[in-house]
Amino acid sequence: MRWVDLVRAVALPLAALAAVRAVVARRIARDAADRLGPLDDEGVVRGAEAVALDAGPRTVLLLHGFGDTPESLAGLARSLHAQGWTVRVPLLPGHGRTVAAFAASRRTDWEAAARAAHAALAGRGPVALVGQSMGAALAVQLAAAHPETPALVLLAPLLSLTPELERGERWWWLLAVVRPLLDSRDDRSILDPTARDASRGYGVLPVRLVPELVGLVRAAVALLSRVRVPVRIIQSRDDNRVSVAGTEAAFARIGSRTKDLVWRTNAGHVVSVDTGRDAVWSLVAAWLTEHSVEDAARSA
């Protein structure tokens, strides 16, 4: 076979693969954009905006999950604000915008945004922390770096890795050749249909971000023994994203002597908006209030 024929034999299938790859990626991105609706003047999906609620001197920073937005924590934020908390829920880089913006973001961007949001609140005094899913991994990093944190609550914390994520970390580059974007929607994540329809999450996984997410989780797990602040974990036993065994292992590694693991049922991964959310909000508020009062008493 002449070299020209060989090149042609290889190039044609590769060109066909690239064309199919592009078509599939555009369709997934377009479906996500159609589902989420138009962007506002700041380029943010309507309803996905950051939350900033001012009240008294007690402050709490809430961090949302991978591919999700502050919408997933807005109800909890309003509940805490009604009880006198100053609350911030930042929109992490790449989130709540376009799939292309999401794919272009990196772990270092999410970590830097969490640190900046914490620093902006720290002038008011110690900052309590609440993180959901990937946001829990970010909250662990902050709590390990700030031992003055009065309380930490982790909702369905992504502090363990599934075999699928571990394989994805190794082989993402090969999968990305064929499918750079994957449809990651799963109705089991939010069982409540009204809450599911209200979600501003992408429901799309850019394969390029798998090693970024895995790296963030590994870094947070490595810091668990250095977390000495009071910690409460709340998770559903029906969680479709994070295993019971994975969370129990992470809980055991937390260095704090004051820690609590609360199991829920009849809810999916996003416990802050799913069925039984009012009870979850009460559990969060009770932990934050109890330990912020204790922290104030120690400081007096």
C-alpha cells in the first residue's frame, strides 16, 4: 500500500469520528442551554445567581456542588437568614453559565473562588461553613485551613471516589476523543419532581473535568484528619452519587472530637432541595447555632 493510500485510509475514519463527535457535543450542549433558558446580562443562567443575605454578626458560607448552582442551596440560605444569619452562596467559576464555560473551568478556579468568598466574610468574624457534594470537599479545605471555624456541615459530601470516577481519571483523554461531553442527568439525584424541574444544574459532564474533580476530592480526603472543628454530615441512604460506605469512611477520618453523622431516607443526592428538605434545614441550623453559641462563649 502506498503511503498516500495509507494516510487516506486513516484520515477518512478519523474525520468521520470528529464530525460525529462534534455533532453529539453540540446536541448535548444545546439541550442543556434549552433546558436552562436564557442568560442574564452578566452571562448567568436566570435563577443560578449568587445569594447574598445580610443579617446579624453570625456568618455562614454555603458552597454548591459540581455542575450545580446556588439555586440548590437558596432555600437553606433563606431559612438561615430568617434565623439571623448573614449568608453567602457564591456561584463557582464555570457554573451556571454555558457548558463551554463549565468545560473551561478548573479545580484551581473553584478552590480560589471558595477562598475568596471566605476571605470576604472573615472580616465579620469566624465563618461557619456548609458544603454540598463537591462543595463539601471545598468546605473541608477551608475548615482545615481555618481552625477558628465555629461549625462545619457537609451535605451528601463528595469525599470518596466511585470506581467509575477512578477509571475516568485514568482514561478521560481516550473517552474525550469520542465523547467530550456526557449527559449526566439522573432523576434519582432529586426525587421531588418540582425541585428537579427547578434545578439550574447543567446535567452535563465535560469529560475533561473528571481529573479535576477527582483531584479536588483526593486533596480534601487527605485533609480530613486536620479538620478539628465541629462537623455534622447529613446524607440520604438512597443517595445515587455518594455511597454510604464512602461517607462512613470519610467520617471516620475526620479529626474532630465533635462530629455527627445523620442519615436520611427517601431523598436523592441533593438533600438540600429534595423531599424532607425542611428537616435537613433544621438539622443544619441546629448544628450551626449550637456551635456558634459555644464559640461565642469561649471567646467571651
